[in-house]
Amino acid sequence: MTREDGKKPARVVVADDQTVVREGIVMLLGLLPGIEVVGAAGDGDEAVKLVAELAPDVVLMDLRMPRCDGVEATRRIRAEHPGTQVVVLTTFADDDSLFPALRAGARGYLTKDAGGDEIVRAVESVLSGEAGLAPSIQRRLLERLSEPGPEPWATPADQAPDGLTVRESEVVVLIAEGLSNQEIARRLHVSTATVKTHINNLFAKTGLKDRAQAVRYAYAKGLVRSPAR
């Protein structure tokens, strides 16, 4: 079905681990002009599989999801399926979420309080080669880039070993710093359960069995540097 302007509707996949939220987004998108929802995923792995099967134009991607988070899913989609653009649609607008997502290849970034018109504009913007950023995100991006200090795009997972995601690499670094699960959760602004999920995932990927091994791993892989003597 074509739109009134003669263009085909943008084919969209929605990725969000919360069923109620995901179904609500799908319902909203179904009411918007120029958008056709072709699939919905409950985590990043499923999103990547749907992109491979359906070749959508855009994925609306949540960030905090189990098994494979939105940043890692975005990286895989952009590497394996460059014809599909990614617009992040998340609750979080903090720097720890924003910059890894953009660095992974997301061309748009909206928070979940975005209205239907804003979502349509973001989808159309990324399909025309522009950035689909919410005004508040644009302001934060400009502010952060103008601040002195480390390059905001840098992450401890620039050369992440063993297929670790950005968040998993951050978690193993914080373990090496001696932080507890509760302290890591506060530092990353996530729940303790989410931290445990990341730890289980990184242990599975690396073959680590306990936190002591994780500390040694972080130093051995260069994620943490030994203090100068």
C-alpha cells in the first residue's frame, strides 16, 4: 500500500523486551501515516534475526534488553545488514546510553515519551540520510561534544575481546575495580538483576567462573591497566 505522496511506507521492526510496551508501540505505529510494522522482537538476538528475514527499512530499538542488548544488536545489524537503519526508542537519555548507541551505528535516538509525529519524522530522516534525533538529544550531544575531557565516543569495548558487548565490558571493568553488584547497578543506572544478567553473559562468553577470574581477565585483556610502579 502506497502513501498519498506516492512513496511506499517505511517497513519497521520494533524491538523491546517488555511485552506491554512493545505491543503499545506496534499499535501506535499502526496508526501513523507512512509506517508499516512488519515484525516485533523481544530482545536483540531476535531483532537481528528478523532483520535478516524481513529486510526492514528501520528498526525501532530499545536499549536495555536481555541476552543481547540494543547497542550490540545495533552494531550487528549495521554490520550485517547496512540497508536497515536503526532508531533507538528508549527510556534512557543518559550519556552511557546515548554515545554507545550512536557509536554502534544508530542514526536516530528518541525517548519513549516521543509523540507519533516525532517518530515519523525520525524514521523519514534516517531513510533520507539524515539524523533522527530528538531535540533534547541534539542539545545534549552538542553540549557533551563541547565539554573538555575524554572523547565521548570512546568506550572500554573499542577492542572488546570474546564478543563482549559494550555493557558487558563495562561490567567486567567495574568488577575489576572491586565494585559489588549493587554498586555496579548504581554506577550504570540499571537494576541489580540486569547486572547479574550481564555477568552471566560475560562469564558464558569468556569461560570465567568467579569474580577473581574476572579481575584477572580484565587486566590480561587490557580492559584495565595495571597501576604504574
